[in-house]
Amino acid sequence: MTNNRPRQGSGMRSRNSAKSPTRQGVAARELQEARRKRRQREVMRNRIILGVVCICIFALLITLIVKLLGGLIGSGNTADTSTITFQKNGQVVFEEVIDFDSDTYSKSELKSYTNDLISSFNETYGEEAIKLNKLSVKGDEAYIKTTYKDADCYTAFTSYETFDASYEDAVSAGYDFGELFSTVADNVVGEAQVVDTDSLFAGMQVAIIKENVTVVVPGTITYISNANVDLVEADTVTISQADGNEDASDLVYVIYTLE
């Protein structure tokens, strides 16, 4: 009986005990490797996110710089001829180029006179109805830039008939559009003809001017009335009398779509 008892520390138990540390070491190394790879993936992901954020910030900065430079450059530009610009917010900007005679009055006198006119008008029409943006003199020409609250304000101050609103508003205001109109497409003016204004102009904007000036609208011109009008660009026309008579003027309709 004694001889049949299994001996402690048999070979089988010894082999099992010898393998356990090895398996534990392999598992530990595999765990460390998995953790290392996970950290690498996290680092790579964070680098990608940081790179995308940096690119977006850089693109935004470039856009802001371009807009700022464009605004600064644009603000320094002045019209060569008297120009009325209609803006999306309803305001009207008028750049007037007039003859200047230093023997008649000085630049300071011209500025004082202009400011007095504007101040007097604002007192009756409303505060900040008109704002003087710039006044300069170069040689025998004076340049005056003013901003008006709206087209009605411009008409009230200058006495030149001016309108800028939708076609429906123009009809309600009493304009009958009984004119010949030319289509405008790709900077080409078509032949003048009678058109169905109610169907063609519905939903469009209308600038109406009775003054010999350059006109700029905040969109793309689609039709113009056929009365001493020349297309300059997709958003610009000039109005002038064929015989050069500056005292005469025609009521001009400019139909456009907002941009």
C-alpha cells in the first residue's frame, strides 16, 4: 500500500509548474504591445485632428485677410464720373464728381457748405438720414461721397426722381412700365421690344432713375428700358443724353435680380 502512494513532486506537476511563468510573461508582453499600439493610434488620431483644426484656422485667417484687404482697397477707390449705387440694405451711395474753381471758393468752404446742407436736411428729415463719407479736391475737380438712408431720402435731398424696390412695389407706387425694354444676358443688350412686364418682372427688383449718371445695382441686370442707356457691366449702366444736353433727362428703368 505504501509503495502505491503517488510521490509528491511528480513529473507531471513539475512540468505544469514550469510553464506557468512563461505563459504569464507572454501575456504581459502581448498586453504591453496592445497598449502601445492603442497609444500610437490615439496619438495619430490626435495629430490628424490637430492638423485639420490648424488647416481650418489657417483657411479662415486667409479668408479674413483677403476680405480685409479687399475692403481697404475698395474703400480707397473713387468713381471717375458721378455714380449712384443702390445697396442691398436699401441705402443709396452717391459719388459726385463736379468742377471745382479755387477762385470761387476753397476746399474748406466747400466742405463747410456741404456739411451745413446735410445738417440742415437731417434736422428736418431725420437724424443720420444723410452722411458725408468723403470730400476731396484734385486739380479742377471735386469728389463728394455721401450715403443716404434710402431712395426716398435721396429724392428728397436732390430732387431727382429715384426708386429702388421690388417690381410689385413699383407698380403700387404708380409706375406703369409703358416702355420698350431690352433683355440683358451675358453683357449683351437685346433689341428693344414691348414685353409682358407682369409675368417677366414678377419678383424682380427695379431701380428707377431720372438723372444723367452711372448706376450700379446690387445684382445682375436682366432688362433695361430703351432710353439713352448703355450697359457697362452686368450690374452697371450709364445714362446720358445722345445730344449731350445735361439739363435733359429720361426716366430709366433697370430691372435686376439680387445676388
